[in-house]
Amino acid sequence: MQLEEKRKRIMAAVTVTGIVLIVILFAVVIYQIVDICVLKARRDRLRQEYEYTLTQISEADDWLENYRLNQDAVLYRLALLNGYRPAK
């Protein structure tokens, strides 16, 4: 009787340990899936920011070329935008 009781306890302990291990592994897998999704979203956002930055650089180059061609008019316009009022 004692031997059979001992065997039942061991089987119960092994079963509980197996179930706990499966639950922990399942939780790790879920965490990894969520982490991958977050990293993909971050990668996409960074890619969009990169594209936007390249566009801004391109527009700045266009503005700079226009500035070189029309330096006086551009400076005057910037001065007006920043509060300069011409004397009357």
C-alpha cells in the first residue's frame, strides 16, 4: 500500500511539474510573439521616419538652392516672418 501511495504522489508531482513547465513555456512563446510584433511596428515607424527625413533633406536642398539664387528676397521674407517691420 505504501509503495502504491508513493507511486501516486510521484506521478502527481511529475504531472504538476509537467503542466507548470508547459504553462511557463507557453507564456514565454506568447511574450516572444508580442515582442516581435512590437519590434516590427517600431521598425516600420523608424522606416517611415527615415523616409520623411530624406524628404526633408531633399526639400532643404531645394530651399537652399532657391536661397542662393534669391538671397536678398529670402532674407527679407524671413525677417518679416520673424517680426521685422520696415520703416515707413
